[in-house]
Amino acid sequence: MSIKGKVAIVGIGEVPTGRFPERTALEAAVTCCREAILDSGLKKEEIDYIIPTGHLADSRFNTDLIFSRLVEELGMGSHLKGNLQVMSGGASSATMLKTAAGLITSGQARAVLCVHSEKLGTGKSSQEVIDLFATLGIPSEWETPYGMHFSAVAALFTQRYMYETGTTPEQVAAVCVSNRKWAQLNPNAMFRKPLTIEEVLQSKILSTPLHAFESNVLADGAAAFIVTSAERAKEVTDTPVYLLGEGSRVTQYSISQALDMTRFGYEEAGKEAFRSAGLTPQDMDIAEIYDSYPVISLIALESLGFCERGTAGQFVLEGHTSPGGKLPMTTNGGMLSQGHTGAGGGVAILVETVRQLMGKAGERQVPNARFALETATGGTYMDIHVSIFGREPV
């Protein structure tokens, strides 16, 4: 069954990303849920399911999310049908959306509230966070004992991509600069100070060839979105954003088992998404690309059909993805500048996609945007999800 135009996102909420030791994960979650409900035009009694994704900083709070803490905090216990956690790392935004769409199109729910809240910036010590993210997605039997860690994984496919395509360090760094220009216009972003290519390349080397400014920074943050049927969406808001197409591929667990670490599953997932939407890359006004490392943006631009192989770096360097460019990309600043909130990095990008198509992006609003592509990936780029959204259910 085609999902095209059958469900829509009608409300979004978000709190600023950064280091907020005084703000609890519960407070952040409730705040953005409340914002999303108010933004949606729905009554909270019309929401039948809450889907919280995983929280990494505090296992006790994560258990609270699983055990319906938000149902009680939001005063929804009298009517809610279900509370279930959907967690697939950075791909959680896509899998939450798919689950919500399934509940709605099968008649199990009228509306679904999806939410993420994280405290990776201040909820753990720096060393605990480093230890956590150094080995996630790394096989403990075969790779971890030999020193493999997440930054090294990113360095591996950055090095390989540069070798295969001739992409220069300046072109890779240009992604960070493009994202920072968008973050400067985003009041919820963690990093808003201007950034140059020279500053990126002069920053500390973490894992050759990756510099410090080419790596994301873990942060506190939260975001939420509400999904309902297309019919109900038209009744409650003037700015519904419809899901038009989607495609997904799971390619491996460990990077050593990736068949191609410079392409992953983007091409197959992208073709599936465009086919189901009945649209092409040329129809897209915005590309909201999951960006935990800059080379991923270049791989996605090429594999999804926006650029020829080996040309994405120059495309970004020339400013085409920056504010005012021909293909605005990752307009919230992404994880490289808004900040990485674990599974929430992808949720923030999805919320930004919806915000742009709703026309609510303020200074960074892309004029007359009708269609947008959004990607999400989990772990060591083990799964790729591509979603197409539009202002009309066409």
C-alpha cells in the first residue's frame, strides 16, 4: 500500500540544543511535546499513542519513557491507547514516523506524538560520553580490541571517498562552513559563531583526515512532532506537511562488512523514495541531510542524484547549499553545528524539514519551498532512510 499523501505532520516542538545542566530531560521532553500539541491544532485527547525514542545519558529516565512517564506528565492517561519506544539510533526519526504512519493508516490511531529528549552534553561525565560513543556500533569481538572507534570509522570512509573521487580537504571542510551559515540563523543551534574553511583545516586532527571542526559535538536537546491522517490534517491546520514517499536500506552492522563505504544504501533508498513520491531530485527545494560527519553530506548529494559522482565537494564549496544557494542543505545547521543529541540528531533534522515546509523557519526560511528530501541514518551508517515531504498530498 502506498503511503503517499495519507499522513501528515501537523505540529512540531523543540528546545535549544547545547549544554543545559539546569534543564532536566523530562522538562525538555514535556516542553517540546506541549509546543507540538499547541502547534498542531489538535486536542491532546485526539492523540492515541506516544512514541518516545531512546535516551542514552540516563538508563533510569529511558526506562521512565518506556513505562509511560510522559503519559502522566502530559495529563493524557485517561484516553491514551499506547506508549511504545522505537529506537534505531540516528535513524529513529524515520522509524518513529513509519510506525506512526502504520498506526494511523491501519486505523489504530487518530494521531501519534513522537518525541526525543537527551542529556549527552551534561548528563554524563565527558569520559563516560567518550567511552559510550567510542564503541557504539563497533563489534566488541573483532574491532574494539584493536582500537577501532567511531571517529576512526568516519575517518576511514572519508579517506576512501577522497581517494576515489579526488575530493579535496577544502571541499570536505566546505560542508562544515555551509552548515554553520545555517546555524547562525538558528536560535536553537549550539554553535553560531562564523566558521571558515581555514579554521576547519587548522583545527586539531582527531583521526586522519578528520579535524575537530569536522566532527559533531554531543549535546542536550529535545524535539517532538505529531502525525495524523491527511483528512484530519486539513481540518486542524493551514500548514500540514505530507509524507509523500520513503525508502530504506540496512546494509551492515560493522563498517568492515559494508560492501561500499563511499555509497552505503543511499542510491537504492533514494530511488525507492522518489519512485513512491512520483518526484525527482530536480523537484526538491531543500535537502535536509543527516550530517554527523561532512563526507556523508557529499556521499548523499551524489548518491541521491543531486550531483554527479565526485562533484558534490565543489558544489558545496561554491555555496550552492548555503543560505541563498540553489539547493539549501541541512538548514538547521545539522549535528555539525546545531549539535548531536544521540538519536535526536535525526529528529531535529526531521523537525527542521517540517518547519521549512510549514513556512515557520524565520530568518533561515527557504522561500516558496514545496518539496523537501530528508535523510536519517543509524549507527555506523548501517541503515539509510530517505523521506520525501510536500506541502500538498500530490
